[in-house]
Amino acid sequence: MNADDALVLLRISNLNKNFGGLQVTNNVSLDMRAGVITTLVGPNGAGKTTLFNLITGHLTPSSGDILWQGESIVGKSHWQIARCGIARSFQDLRLFNHMTVEENILTVMEPASWIWQPGGRAGRRAREERAMDILARTHLLDKAKTRAIDLAYAERKFLSLARIMATDAKMWLLDEPASGLDRGSYELFLDLLRTEVRHGVTVCIIEHNLDIVIGISDRIAFLDQGRLLADGDPNTVLNDPHLAAIYFGEQAA
Ligand SMILES: Nc1ncnc2c1ncn2[C@@H]1O[C@H](COP(=O)(O)OP(=O)(O)O)[C@@H](O)[C@H]1O
Ligand SMILES: [Mg+2]
């Protein structure tokens, strides 16, 4: 293994997915390296969410492989993959609407950590303190006792992120986490993401807003009709006129 390989957390290798006659993932190979923010861009229907579903075990590839820290995770269930340390958000958030903000976080905390934490009340207190810390970092501290369903839109987006933080996952797959946020909220969101990455999290984010793409990406992967058309430095990818035509052609339509 050379030095470059040592940094690869997730390796997607010649991945294909067909739905009947429709090929939605077409021979995609992509490495995600530790500590890097990769932005997945491309027109609607390009296969971005499908790629997340394949990584997380919500879908099974037709062929190809996905390696997490060198080991294939194809065929594992979505909860086994989550336990490996890969967390994701969904476009539709999937919060527990009738639980409070705090409860939404406590329910996703890794139960395995209960074993090594001091038992009983002390363990519970430790988890609650951690939940409060996460709420502070996601600007939700004063909403701890509010039901998820009663939150404002941006707060729901932050709660979805807080739930991912609570899992302690090494890799976060975020499906349009900033869509619909006003500028103030998404600046807070980007700050938060940068801080987490500095502390060792690796992120792949699906995003349409070019201000956010430019503001956050270490690297851009461009998908169109299931194919990876580009993968590299943000300036190079964003300045490619061919890709711009595909991207803006679709957005104008
Ligand atoms: N479960 C499914 N069955 C059939 N087709 C699907 C399924 N999921 C996604 N697709 C199709 O796969 C293509 C890619 O979808 P998706 O990954 O959601 O795109 P994106 O997230 O880039 O907008 C679309 O044409 C979509 O209709
Ligand atoms: Mg999608």
C-alpha cells in the first residue's frame, strides 16, 4: 500500500446499477480520502442520490465494488454499514417529528458506547452532556425541548446534521443539506462543516448552489446520466465549458 492509498477511506470501483433497462450508475470509480470535502454535482436525475444509496446499503450494486478502509461493504445491510462509521442524511430529512430535538439526538447515539461509559445514571448524564454540546454546535440549544415538527425549516436541517454528529461517524454523506437555506443559515452551516472536517470528519455532499459548492469543496465530482464526467480540483471542474453547458443547460430547462 503506498502513501496515497493509506488516505483512502472509501473506494468506489467500477460501480454499476441498473433499474430494469435503465442504467443509473455507469462504471463509476471514485476515491474519498480522509479529511477531504468532496462535492457531488450534476443535473437532476444524474444518479447522485443513487450513489449514496449504493454506498450506504440502501441499494445493492448490479456490479462493481465499494471498499471501506480496504474492505468490501457490498452486501452488508444499511445498519451494518452505518455501524462501520458511514452516516448519511436524506433529502427528506427523516426526523422523528413527534420527539423533541434532544430526544432525536439521544436516540441515534451509538448504543455500543454505553458499554464503556460508566453505567446507569452517570452514563445517561454523559450522553445528555454530549447531546447538549452537539445542540450548541448546531445552534439548537434553546430548542432542546421543542418537538421536531415545530421547528423552522432551517432548524430541521440543522437537527438532521446534529443527528449525524451524534453517531460519531467518520464519513458523512449529506444529500442536499443546505437546499432552501437562507444565506445566514448556510454560512453557519458551512462554518460548522469546516470545523468538523478540521476535527477529522470526511464529507461527501450533494449540492446545487454554486456559492456553496465554491465555498466548501476541496474537490468536485461531476455526475451526468450515471457517469462520472469529472473528478478533481474545483476550479478546473467549474471552469470546464462542457460541464457548465450540461449543468446550466439543465438548470435553465
Ligand atoms: N428505485 C428506483 N427505481 C427505478 N429508477 C430509479 C430508482 N431510484 C432512482 N431511479 C432513477 O435513477 C435516476 C437517478 O436518480 P437519482 O439518483 O435520484 O438522481 P439525483 O439524485 O442525481 O437527482 C433517475 O432517472 C431516477 O428516476
Ligand atoms: Mg437526489
